[in-house]
Amino acid sequence: MRKGLVVYLFFLYSCSVGNGTGYFHGCLYYPECNEEKYTVPPQECAAENENYFLNPEFFAAETTSNGEIILKIQKSSEYMIQTDGLLIIVPCYEDLSRSLESQEYIDMVVPAQTEIASLPECSRVRVAYYLNDTCSGGEVSFGSGTGTLRIEEMYGGSSSVRENIKAEFDFLFCDPRTPPQGQTPSCLVLRGNFNFKYARGVPAQYYP
């Protein structure tokens, strides 16, 4: 488990709550956080034994000069060190928005962090997750994840009338460090969806 997110140079934070809808659910294996509740390993994650649920209430997005859009969906409008939340970095978002004019959705693969550099720029989707409300008392996060992201609607940029951002996802986050022999690494299987109108955030903190 990494302390602090390292996947990007900054996080968004908005003074006003970004409105939207969404629902996250899955299985968290992190006994250090709660040895009685968070003990479902990813290979055993099924609907009947899910132990992690989140109804996010804060939704924000930020575009960058290199054509990416950074999506931040979290439990509340608190700073990241006090809440749970999902960070998604989607490249070439304007191209995606135009493509969605003629198709219902676009499936994107979230690759392993070790594969990012070898991929075309528009395939470099990145995700991270933080658990600072669930696991209070320190900055707890998964710095990267893998899985699939199905984008149904995407903000098209300042010159576009397309403002909505809508997607479904199925992600796996795991501590990349090798655990002691016989132990399972901390992992989170996270499935869900979100739907909100583009609302610009304000950079607040840097994470080199």
C-alpha cells in the first residue's frame, strides 16, 4: 500500500461540491485497516460477499494542456486526506467525445503502470484510489490500478456543447510490493458508475 498518490503531479479540489450521481461497490482486502471487515481477497469477490460500498457526492473534472481530462469522484467535498475517492486520467478526451457522436460507448483498457510508456498516447488511461475515510489515521491509497472503463458520454472541450461525463468501470487495485510468503497483498476490486456534468476543479496540492 502506497502512502500518498504518485500517479500525477496534482490533485483537483473545488470549493463547491460538484453534483452528479454514482455508485461504487466491490471487495476490499486490507486487514490493517479493519481485520474483521476488510478481508475479502480479489479472487473471491462476488456480489454476495462484497464488503466495500460508496455513494459519491463530489464530482469534478479538469482538462490539461496536453489533451487529458482528470476525473475526480469522491465520497465528499473534503480534501483527499479525509475522504475516499477515485481519480481517473483519460487522454485525448476531445477525440473520444467526437467519436461518441456516432457510437453508444467506447471501451478503454486501463493498463498496468509498467506498460504505460510503451502504449500510444491516447491509450494511456490511468486510475488511482484513496481510502482516507475508510482507513482513517493516515494517507492510504492505491497509486495505480488496472481494468476496463466504458465511456458513454464525454465532455467535448470549451468549444463543444457536450458537457456530460458518464461511464461504467471495473478496476483492480493492488499493492505492487511483494507480500511476505503466504500472505495476500492489499487489494481492492472496485466496480461502479458515475454521471455528471463537467465542473472544473482548482489545483490544491502537488504530489511529486
